[in-house]
Amino acid sequence: MTFASPAWRMAWREARASAPKFAFVIFGVAAGVGALTGVRGFSAAFHEALRREARTLMAADLTIRQFSPPTPAQDAEAAKWTARGARLTLITETISMLGADDAAPPVLVSVKAVDPSAYPFYGRVRLEPGAALASALTASTMAVSDDLLLRLNLSTGSTVKLGNAEFTVCGVVRFEPDRMTGSLNIGPRIMITRDGLDRSGLMIFGSRASHRLLFKLPQPGAPQRIDVQQMRDSLKKAFPEAMIVDYRETHPLITRALDRSTTFLSLVSMIALIVGALGVATAIHAHIQQRLDTIAILKCLGARSAQVIRIYTLQTLLVGVAGGLAGVMVGAAVQRLFPVLLARYFQFESIPWNPSFALEGMAAGTLVALLFTLPPLLAIRDVKPALIFRREMAEVKPKLAARLRKQLPAFAAAAVILAGLGGVASWLAESFRMGAWFVGGLAVALLLLASVAWLLLRGLRLFVRLSPFRLPVALRHGLANIYRPGNHAPSVLVSLGIGVMFTLTIFLVQKSLLKEVMGAAPKGMPNVFMINITPRDHDAVREFLDSRSDYLAPPRLNPLVPVRLLSVDGKSPDEILQPPPGQPPGQRRRRGGCVRQVTWLEDRPEDIQVRKGAWWRKDDTAALVSVSEGTAGRLKIEPGMTLRWNSTGRDFDVRVAAIHRVQSVRPGADEEFLFNRAALAGLPAQYFGAVRLAPAKVAGFQRDSYRRFPTVTVINAADVMNIVQEVVDQTALVIRFVSAFAILAGAIILASTVAGTRLRRTRESAVLKTLGARRARLIAIFSVEFAILGATAGLMGGALATAFSSTLLTRFLDARFQFELVPNLVTILLTTALAVTAGWLASIRILGQRPLEVLRDE
Amino acid sequence: MPSQPVLSLQSVTKSIDTGTHRVDILRGIDLEIHPGEFVAVMGASGSGKSTLLGLLAGLDSPTTGSIQLDGDEISRLGEDALSELRGRKIGFVFQSYQLIPTLTAEENVLLPAELAGETGEQAATRARMLLTTVGLQDRLDHYPVQLSGGEQQRVALARAFMRKPPLLLADESTGNLDSINGRQILDLLVALNSQEGATLVLVTHDRDLAALATRIITLRDGLVVSDERKTPE
């Protein structure tokens, strides 16, 4: 291979001859870039999978819901988007009575009229018998929920009457993707076509119905693209009274899972990259240390510092690109490996290899490797050609000002590194704020570690000098090795400390995050709900619930009390909710003073988090309420305030005890206001039941319930809850998996960082052996040195990781932080073990070398 | 001597810090070396010979005093200016050869020319010619580890003459070799020196080798204790 430029030629020749030594550097970059591209590629696919689930839950990418049919202006706005590639379908939901024959009384049903050729855009309506919705549902047929068949004693093929028209029952709706996002879920569900709705004559002027416009956006790769936010903003103007929801917020659990996993995964990839780069920097540093003679010779022969720096920069670049390429391959493998390993748990569609991630990974890897090797590269300037004559002897020490002046380029380099890393971090995390925190954390960590290294060196020197008793030889030599001039203990300590900090940060963050994520969908979360239970039926339903034993979690029977909020500390909600000038009142006003079905709770459920104030005691006799964070914000409610309510003509006051956050979704009662028993005592209540059953048991439960309590409606949310639960479980699994991968990669790189220092011990070992030291003694000396470095790095890294993860959790992941003593202690032990083992492994060859081989080379 | 000196030193001192105390290696050297001279610098170990050679080459800066090369003051030049000056005016032969282990014999010889931006065929031809002169025409592609000590030193000799420097500095250049190889190297050095017309400064312990020089300077404890010029026979 020939190169036109001498620097390139030199760089290539050197790299060619040092290929085995560079293997590690290439490995470092490859590990970092591999983790980055693999995790990013995988996380993109994972997000796509989550979003698919989110879209399934609303059967669309974006929905608009309002209580009046779209006006011509609104139709025109919707048409604007269909012209740009979006697809649209309309759903109308209403309540009506349905009869079978004169023998049975008609039943209140919840009617859903769809266009089966378009609906649902995502997911599938499962019918029994298993025909496709589009073929089974015609203008004269109807799909119904199984409880309707029970109530009216019908079967597939029976004829029923809805409004003015007769319909044939074509099947039972087993799964309806958007069941939980629709409205008017009262009574059994029936599904008809829009033509069927027209035929029924139910929709006349003024009919109460909810209209949903479902949009599907052009898919990635389609010629037209629509920005969902832009579309939403535009639609909001045309539909000011409507509720507009897009797939990013269908379900709070999925939204949070998405947000958190995005942040966490980009965090992990960034950390992987930095730990990889750290390994590279250490290796390049060691390489340049070995090349000091070559650099001195080059300078003797007329090379300027800039020329030499260019040679080694190009070399780093060569190695960086080689490592980057290897990393992209590793990344592609990782991206393929993840779904295979996780296939048992969930289904990924094939993850396409994304060249832009590969390029980004290469660019980030090479850039970070170059940034991190800046200090050793700049140190080339300080290599004096006279080194050939005189080794390891300092000049007369210059004055502080002169020393600082000399360090100016190093400070400038540090600034460039931090700014560059900040840029890469902001880019990867797509957040400038996160980039800034990341770099700030790194800078503080570097400063602290450098200070600790300085203190350690001086402390050890003092300890050895002032020690009143004679220390064993191995201990004395091991300690002296750390502080002797020319030793690289500070740089090893800083690299190891930073590596430990990042690796443990991943562990701590994932641990806290998992706790939150799992808490959001507790295993016992109900999936079947019974509504409309009257006080008269309460005891019987309780008995019915208690008579069964096939629950996955204890059943709950909670009261529902209709209440209306009158005032907050004397101010009416309307007063507080005065819309900003120019904005129509509409929704905001409705939310303030509407009738709510509220419940009381004694103990705080684990998916409810208190953000302010305190939850009540079971035996509290004062009337208390806890308000959800969002509502408290809107109505400006704080703990200690008094809320006045009205229920069935009776006014009562309640004190705000707490502000809470609901982590999961529990249909049934209003979750914006949760009362204690004392607050709602004596008020007329209805009840709702919530149980968790295996999906296969739900139909039987529904049948039994209907037989005993015909007026009680059972809502089967098992399938929907399954999706939610799966998303949460999958997120947790991915977080665990990616963390384990990153931690493993981090440990390997850290071990290599320690191993990279072996070269400087070669000569010392040779001299000690010549003087009669046996291998066991050499091993003891190295062990003392590495154990101290490892323990200090573990301790400092642990402390820094605790601080860093607390910042990340509270500021970026919206999660709580808790100090973890055990992981910190384990980290110290593991880092010590890792440093000592890596030191031993790296020293095996040195220990086996004949002293003369080494000394002759000097 | 009527000609302008190639090297001129006035009151040159050099001190270093060992970490615990300060060591004065050179304690005031005044010296002039003229074009075409073959100077041997002698002295016991620790007398300051190598340090002096390093200062003459601009590899290091004196603590005090002045050094002029070809009339230009070099003692206060920056690192890069010194590098450039060395590349242009000085050839080196070291005791431990100081070849770059990752380059072949030919690449090592070519290196000074490449660093100066001379990368054409002319440079390659000269490198091969010099290697042929030192008897290594069939070792061009060998790496230093594949060569014997004597062969490595010949490569170093060829490299020192690559850019036709007016001044050649040799530091114990035969010190690592047996007497036969050592003598061969010195003969080659002297022959090449007279062929290329350079000034030669040789640091050595060996009185026999020093006897070949036209001038012998002896150092002791950082001071010049004798400066003998041989009268032409």
C-alpha cells in the first residue's frame, strides 16, 4: 500500500507493524460503535414495535373525537390531509335499545358503526366464527359481544332489531383493538356498518353520539410524509372542541414506556461509546508511551511536533475507522441477535439494517476516539528528542506561571473534548440539555478523580515514609509502584473510575427504572370490570366474587359516588379555569364542574405515587381527598386546601391531603380525585368490581355474572390489558437485556484498560527477576498495586455513579432515586477483582519472559 | 583557523533536576568547531559527553550560555525550528542505533528525506545507493529486528548521510559492537564523511578510535580539561 503524503505513509507503516497491538484499540472502538449502532438500531425497532402496539390500541395514528358530526369546514380540513397521503375512516358510537323478539325485554346497547373496509387501520377485530370483519359485516349484519347473546338468548344467525331495521348476528366480537379508547361503553357492544347505521335510522338531528375520525399516516418509505405534530396543530384549529389524540399518547403506560426507554437506550449507547473511547484513549496513550523513542528519533531526524502529531492522529483515525467498521458489523450482529434472544418473549418484525445508524455510529465512534486521544496526541509536543540520551529525568522545575502557560494547550484540549462530547451526546440523545448534563457530569467526575488520584499518590508516599513499622516487601513495592515518578497510576485511576462510574450508572438507572416500570403495571392489575352494581346487589356481588377462586389477584369491589366539584378554597372551577383570551371555553370548562363517579380508598395502591402531601391513615376520621397531579395543576390545588362538593343535593367539604400520580390505568372510577372513606360516608353509592382473570376464564365469568346479575355490565379488558402488560414487560426485559450487554462490554473494556498498562512493568519485572525476585513475589507486588487502584476506582466510581444516576433519574427519566448500598459495595469488590485479575492475566507473558530479552532491548 | 566555525559554544551550562536534588552536568563550556574537522569528545561516564552532544545537535537547550550553528544562535530556538534545523544540517549516529523498529532498512534511510518532503525517486535512489555503500544492498526490506547489531548501525550510518548534512554527530557509535564490527563501522563513517565532506563530532570512550580524529576534546565533571589538535603528519 502506498500513500502520497509522508505522514500517511508513516502512519500506515507504523500501524502495519503494530497490527496486533492495535487489535485492542480496534476492539475498543468496535465495542463502543457496536453497542451504539446495535442498541440504536434495536431501540428504533423496539420503539416501532411499541408504537405499533400503541397504534393498535387506538386502531389509528391519530383520532379526533367530538359529539357532533364533522361540519363541511371540518370535512375540508380532513380532506386536506387525505390529499397528502393520510387515510381516513369515520366511526360513530351511540347508545340504543336492541330487541330480539317480543318475549325478551330490549337491552341497552352501545352501538359502534364502522366502515369495515378501512377500520381498523391497526390491529384486527377478532370475530367468532373466525371470519374477517370486512367480509362478515354488511349493511344487514351485526357483530355483537358475547354478553348480548347471553342476555337475549341468541346465537350467530339470529335476527335482532335495532331502530327501524333488522340485522342478522354474524358473529361475536372477541377482540376490538380500540375498545378502551372509545366512548359510551355502556351495555353490550354491537358493531354495524355505516350503511347499517343509516338503515337503522338512529341518527337523526340532535341524536347523542360520539364521532371519531381515525387517520392513518403514510408509512415510512411512502413518497409523502406527514409530521404528526403539524397535522395535529392544524386539525386543532378546525376541531377546537374535539379531543385529538395521536399514537404518542394513546395509553399513559405506553407513552411513558416509550419516553423512558428512548431516554434510557440513548443513554446506554452514549455510555457504551464513551467507555469504548476510554479504552481507546488508554490504548493510544500506552501506544504513544511505547513510541516515545520513535518520536524522539523522528524529532532528531528533523520532524516537527506537528508532523509527528499528524502521523499519530492519522494512525488513530485509521484505527478508529477500522474499529468503526468492525463496530458496525458487530452492531448489525447485535441488532440481529437481540430479537433472536428475545424471540421467546415477544415478536419483532425483521429489523432492517439502517445505513444511517451505521454511518452515525462510525462518525460518532471515530470522533469520540479522536477526542479522547487528544491528550496523548498533544503530549507528543512535550517529547524531547534528548530523551534518547537521558530517560525519565525532569528539567529544573519551572515556575508555576510557566507551568500553567505550558498546560494551556492541555486545558484547551480538555475544553474541546468536553464540547465535542457534549455535541455527540446532544446529538445521540436528541437533547441539548441532556448533552450538557452529561458533559457536566463527566467534567466533575474527571476533576474529582484527578484530585483523588493526586491525594492518593501523596497519601501513599507519606504512609510508606512515615509508617512506624516495616512493611512487607511486596506491599512496599506495590505501594511504591503507584506513586513512583513515571507511573501512570493517575491516568489508570481516572480511566477506571470513569468507566466504573458509567457502568454502575447503567445498573443503578436500570434498577430504579425497572422498579418504576414494573410498578406501573402491577401483576395484579384488574382486567375485567363489573359496572352498574346497585347497593342492593352489593352484598350478593361480594359473595359472588368471593365464591370464585380462579383470580390472578384478589377481586375488588369499590363504591362509586356521583359528585360535582363546587369550589376550591371558595373559588368555583369555572373561575379558576377561565380560558386565556381568544380560546373558546369548551372542554376546559366541562372538565371543571362535571359530575364525576368517584371512589374511596383506604390503603394507597402501589401504582399510585404521592407527589405532595401525605396519604391518609385507615382510621382517619377527617374528610380527605387526594388530587391527581394534572388536575391539581389545572385547578391550582395544593395540599391543605378545602374542596366543596355536591352529591345528590348535599354539599360537603373535604381537605386536600395529597397530590398523586397514577402510574397505571384503572377503568371504573375517576382517578383525578381519590377520597378516604370518611369523606364519602353516608352518600348514595353504586359499586364497581374489578378482577384479574386469565383471558380464557373471562367468558365463563361473564356468563355466570350475567345469570346472577342481569343488570350488571361486565367489561372484558383482558386483551387490552394484555397488550399493556406485554408492553411493560417487554420494556423491562429490553432494559435489562441492553443494560447487561452494556455492563459486560464495559467490564471487558475496563479489564483491557488495566491490561494496557503491562508494558511499563516489563522492565521493572526484568530488573526484579535479575535481582532474585520470584514470580510469586512479582505477582504479589502487582496485586497490591492493582488492588489499591481497583478499590479506589471502585469507591470513587461508585460514589460518582450514585450522584450521576440520581441526576439522570430525577431530571430525565421522571423516576425516583434511592441510594443503593449493596451495588456500591459489590462494585468496589468487583472492580478490585477485575483490576487484579486483568493485571495478572496481562502480566503472564511478562512473568514468563527472560530478563535478558527485556534488558537487551533497552 | 581562518574559516567561520560550524559550531561555537560560549559559557554553556546544563543542569537537571533528579527530583530530590539538582545536578550540574555541564559547568561552563567554551568551544569552537570548524568545517571539515573530525573531533573526538572523550571523558569518563557522567563527564557530560552525551549531554554536550545533545546540546550541539539542538536536541536539548542549555540552562545558560549560547550555542551557534553556522553562525545562527540555536540555544533559544523553539522545538520546531530546531527540528527543521536538524533535518537540514545534522546527521546522527547513536550508540544504540535508534532505528525505527516498525520501518524496513530502506524506509529508515529514506525517513529524513521524507520528513523534509523529498519523496521522489531521486531520494529512493540515494537511499539504495547509501545502503549499497554500507554493504546492505540485499537487506533493503529487512526490519531492524531482522538485522545484526553491526548491520543496524550501518543502516543508521546510511540514514545519517541521507540529506548530505554539513555536520555529523556520532554518540559512542561503535559502543555496542564487537571490535571488528566497531572498526568497520568507524572506517565506513570516516570514508563516508570524507566522501560527503562533512564535519564529524564523535563521542567515544575508546582511545584507539579517538586516535583517528584530528582533534580530541576531553571532559571531566562537566568541564573541558583538554583540547588537543593533531598536527598533520
